[in-house]
Amino acid sequence: MNFIRRVLMVLGIAGAAGAILRVKGRSEQSTKRGGWRPLNPSEADPQDQQQSK
């Protein structure tokens, strides 16, 4: 029974530490980078350009 309590305690501490680090690590700038960027038709498939020349 002591082993189970220790395991649960360690998991609880690890979960709490992970939640704190996740909340503390957030920044406003992270939402501005990444994601999809618009793709020009000329960049879509470079093989099509080579065949049409």
C-alpha cells in the first residue's frame, strides 16, 4: 500500500510541476509565429514550371 501511495504522490508532484511550467512558459509572441502561410501558384509545384518552359 505504501508503494501505491508513493507512486501517486510522485505522479501528482510531476503533474503539478508540469502544469506550472506550462503556464509559466507561455508568452504572447508564440501565437504570432508558425501556422500556414499563403502559397503562390508559382511556388505550388516547381515541376509544372519546368515542363511548361
